[in-house]
Amino acid sequence: MKRRRNLGLLAIAAVLVSGIASFTIDGVGPALEGTSAIRFQRITGGFGIGGVVEPSWCFHAMDPRRESLCPTALRPVPGLSTYCPLESTGLSDHGH
Amino acid sequence: MATELRGSWGGRARNLLGMAVDGLIASRWRSLTIIASVALSLFWVVSGLAISQGLKGQAQVALQGAGDLFVSADVFGADAPLKGDLANDLRRLPGVRRVTPRIIGRLRVGNAWASVVSRLVEDPSDLASNDLPPSGKVLVGSALAKRSGWKVGKRVLLEAQTSAVFEVAGLFDAGAGVGSAHTIVMEWSDIQRLFQRTEFVSDFVVDCEPGRAARLAESIAADRSLRVQTKDLVEQYLDRAYTRRAGVLLLVFAGVFAIAVPLFLLLAELGVSPRRRELGVLKACGWTTGDVLVLTLLENALLAVLGAASAVAVAWVWVRVFDAFWIRGFFIPGSTGTEGALTVPSEFSGMPVLVGGLLAVLLTTTAGLLSVWRSSTVPPAVAMQS
């Protein structure tokens, strides 16, 4: 019984360690601090703060500094004039 | 199973913990099923929150590397290009260190859209002067290069108002950020020629002397035909936007939670029913209802912690090792098919882990509470008969 309990405790510890390791290892050096990200920002003067890869719909979701208003928004009426695939990115409705 | 619960508080807690572990081992398939269910229902929420945090962190890096003010024209309430010679007026304002005109356009490359960016570097102290490509050459985002089959040295045709052939001088690597993935950077006269606009620019990036940005923004915005965005304002967008995104994720999880609770309830009931007799023996040995309740809640809490730890570990492997395969397009629109060419930004520290843990505890204890209560309040005589 004691051996089974020890094995159980060992398994629990292993799962906990793997979970804790996931976020402690993560803190060592996030890739976003890398020089390539900083170099890109320096070259462009600051571009691309939204989580969107391409300006397929508008620039607003990619970078509100380039286009500060969502072109599909019907302010002050709530809603959008057309479907916008980038709406879920968050930046497309920052309320500015 | 030990039935003694006497002794100090520490000894009592140790006994209860040992018994809870024994209970989990005794019904190992049920335990494994619950841990797997918690991990599977939580891992994508943890992944989403981690990616959201990563994007926010990346955006903050982008903000730090940029100017203090962004000035564009305001035409009919929307942003519009402005005349390039306005830069000279801005340079004369007290507190302005540097004014950099930029053109940011977009064009079609095959089936994808690309941002085309250039900035006019007039100041030799500007660090970007060493990095910008010479005329006739371009720097390209890695995801766009992968999709289009472009490599360094390849000559590519770009079409906007005119068309021109450029040589790919370099690629931004996968870690350069989501914004770089489909971006083409070129020399100033090249972008003017490509878009056939020599008088107009998209915006001005203004670097200010320390502490002067807010006052300068007010002074520039006094001209109602200009729109000014400060670094602080953009930081506010980011904060609000990514908090909102995390909130939406948690709302979606609330729906999953509503479906998951009855399932966990069933699992908990299945696990407790066979143990009713055992719990009856414990109560006949002097255990109180509270003791039984604590024991079973401890078992559920252990399952929750193990489920949450598994969810974080699975999410980490999924996002970091498999590059958020299959779910990346959901969190980063347009990123499907860019595996290997775009590192999905993620941060697992802090909020994602905390939220994952809390949700797991909520899920297992809410679902288990009813069956635990029912089993712990059964009189010993009735329990022994079951």
C-alpha cells in the first residue's frame, strides 16, 4: 500500500513539475525580446501591434496608428456595416 | 486505508492527503479520465490566453521601438495621407527632435496581401539608415516569402499603381513579430514610384524631447485637419484590446463550462457511489461529516491541480513545440499555413497559468460538490447496506 502511495505521489509530483516547468522555462527568454523584432520596428518606425498577419481587410486591426478607426464600424450606431474577419482581433474595437 | 485522524493539525492534514492520494490511486481510471477531461477542456483556453499575452508583449516591444507621436491627416473623420512638406512645419515646433515621413501601403502578392513600408531617413544618426535596403532591393517578411516561394537574391515583380521588379535583399526571420510576416520594406524613392505618389505620405513619426510629447500632441492637434496619436494613447488601446480579447475567451469557456459541469458531475457520482460503503465505515469509526467532506474535496482539489498542470504542459508543448498547429489561425488571423515562418508569440507566466488553475478547481469542485455532500451525509447504517 505504501509503495503504491509513493508511486502515486511521484506521479503527482511529475505532473506538477511539468506544469510548473512550462511557465518557469518560459520566463527565461521570450522570443519577442529578440533583436529581429526590435530591428524590424526600427526599420519601419513602429508597425504592426495587432495580432494580424496581413492587411487583407484594413490596416486598423494591424496597427491603429496607421488607421485609427475601423472602416466597417457604424459609430455611434453599434455594429458593423459589413462582416469583418478581423473583428475578433480585439484591436478592431478599442473604442477610440 | 488508515482511519485514524487524531494528532496535531499537521499530522491530520498529512493523513488526509495520504488518504486522498490512496483514493485517487484506488480509482485510477476515473482519476485519469477526470484529469484528461480537465486538461483537454482547459488547454486551448490556456493556449489562447498565452498567445494573447504574447501578442501584447510583442506589441509593447513594437511601441518601445517607435516614435512618440504619429501624425496623419483627418479628412471627413477618417485618417488620410498628408502632404510631405508639412514635415518642415513640424520640425520647427519646440521640443521636436526628429520628424520621419512614412509611407505604408498595401498590394496583392499572389493570393495574399502585403503591407509595403518605407520611411525617409534624413538624419544620419537614425539607426535605421544602416538597415533600410538600397534602391531596387526589398526586405520581405518570412511568411510572405514562404507563401510566395521567394528567397534571398530572387527578383520579384510588385504591382501597385505601376509595376517594378525588385531583388529580395533579405528576409525578416520568424521571430521578428506578427506585423513583419507579410511586410515588404523598400527604399523611399522606390515606394513613391510604385504607388505613384511623391507629394503625399501616410504619416509622420515624431520623436520628442523627454516629457514634451503630451504638450506637443495638443499643439499639433490644434490644427483640426491633423490627427495625432500618442504612445500613451496607443498603449491604452493595447491594454483594452487584449484585456477584452482575454475576456471573450473566458466567456467562450463559460459555455464549455456549462456543458462540462454535468459531465463532471456524472463522473464524480460514478466515483463516489462505490465508495459509499467505505465512507460509511469511516463514519462508524468516528469520522465526522466534515472529515469525509474534506477528504473528498481534497481528492477533487488534487484532480483539479493535476488537470490544470497537465493543461498548462499540453498548451506549452502545443504552442511552443507545434507552433500552435491547427489553432493558430483562430488566434492570429491570416497565420494559417505560415508554420515554420512565423513564431507564434506566447507568454505562459502569470495570468494564463493562474486562470487555468482557478478554472480547473472551479470545474471539479463545482461538479463534485453535490455527490460529495450526498455521500458524506448518509448515515453509517444506510451506507453499509448500499
